[in-house]
Amino acid sequence: MDEEREVERNGLTLGESARYLAVSQSTLRRIIARGEIPAARVGGKRRGRLILLRKDLDEFLRRQQRAFDASRLRRASKRIE
């Protein structure tokens, strides 16, 4: 029940989530398929809408930012050597 309320309050559709992340819906579907962001299907297993939580999107963005920062740090350290 609490989980359902969280989805109602913080859940975003696939389109809303794609806009939030600034990616296309097809890119977001691939990210979900790789298991990088969890999503729930609401309203039926095959034809239901995908719902994503804003906290999961924010965590994905944080992971992406950390990976980007680590990559920049590695490149900078190679230039120094």
C-alpha cells in the first residue's frame, strides 16, 4: 500500500521520465531493459504504462555523473604523466 502511494505521488510516465532525463523514449527503454533504472508496468502486463520513480531517475543521474567525473579524472591524470 505504501509503495502504491509512492508511485502515485512520485511516479512518472515513460514520456515524462524521458523529458526529465533529456533522452528519447527509445533510449530510456534501452536503459530500463539493461536494468539501470527500475520501472513498473501499471494497468496490465503487456499493454500497461511504464511508471518510473523520480528517486530512481535521480540516482541514475548521480551514477552517470560519478562515472563521467571519474572518466575526466583518469584522462587528466594521463595528460600529467
